[in-house]
Amino acid sequence: MELTRARTEQEEFWAGSFGDEYTERNRILPSARLPFFREILNLAPDVRSVCEIGANSGHNLAALQCLDPELQLTGIELNPSAFAKLATVPGVSAVQSAVQDYDSKQQFDLVFTCGVLIHLNPADLPKVYLKMAALSAKYVLTNEYFNPTPVAIEYRGNSGKLFKRDFAGDFLETVGNFEPVRWGFLWKRTEPAWDNSNWTLMRRRARP
């Protein structure tokens, strides 16, 4: 895909060797993610197509495929090493792209991120929110680190690579035509497949 813009510092970082190491370090069994995604599908039973932004090696999509083999699954991933693994997941259409560059005429019933918005350049978030909303016909799910006010956190000795904020709140305020359905906290102490993250399922409002 030909870029019409310069990559951000964060994109270069995650597309390179640090992103490769992240993928190798975070080998997650899809079975460990089943309880969470079962809950999401129960809350959104009309979902038939799904797009994950920042799908890494595909463990979340593989979990969804296990829960419902009829789902149409698409994964977007920037890092070449992670994308190569994602492309081998049965039943998943894999696309190598940054979310900022991803262009699709298709809409999906559910668009979601898990630990991805926290690594994006904050200046890009408004257009990413708008893109997620445009890609979604029904639902958007965010599962990210939370902080009531935006804050940058040093990440494995690197600055400017991890941010916490109220991503779901920002999404709702930026997009305007979605509403929260359910939200929760994935506590690592009791759910070790996750990392103390807050999730929010949002639904597109019906047109009046």
C-alpha cells in the first residue's frame, strides 16, 4: 500500500524490531481469551462480521473463530512479523496496514481494539476514532489501559510509546452517534490472559 503521509514515530517503532520482540514475548493461547469474547458475543448477538485493528498474531480472532466458525473475520496489522503469523490463522482475512492507512468499502458489525490505541500517537486518535466508526455498521469495542486524564507512561525504557486515557469516552465524544452498551475491567489477578485493562462495548445509535 502506497503511503500518502509520513509514518509517526510510534508506527516506525512498532513496525520494527521492538514490535517483533513484542510478538514473540506475547504468545497468547486463543483459548485463554474465550470467556471475554463469549461475553461480548452474548452482548452483541447480531454480529456476523468482525474487524480487529492491531490484530498482532491473531489470538483474539482465533478465539472468535472458535466461538462462532461462521463469523467473517478481518485482522489489520502493521508489524510484518506479526502479520505473517496473522495470515496463517484459518478463516481470517489478514491485511498489513496501519489503521491510519486502512481503507475499506466494507463495513463490519463489530470493530475492536485490544491494547492498540494506547500505542498510537495521541494526535492521530481523533481520525482513528472516526475511521473505526466509519468501518462499523453496529458496534465498536475498545479494551485499553484507562486513566481519567491523558498520561504518557515509560514503556520498557522507551518514552512516547504508551499512553493511558479514557479512550472510550474520547471515542463517544469525537464520533457522537454511538452509545455505551456495557463496560468492565479485566483484572490480571483473576484473568491472567489480560493486563488490567478497561473494556467498553459501544453501539451505533439508531437513526431517528
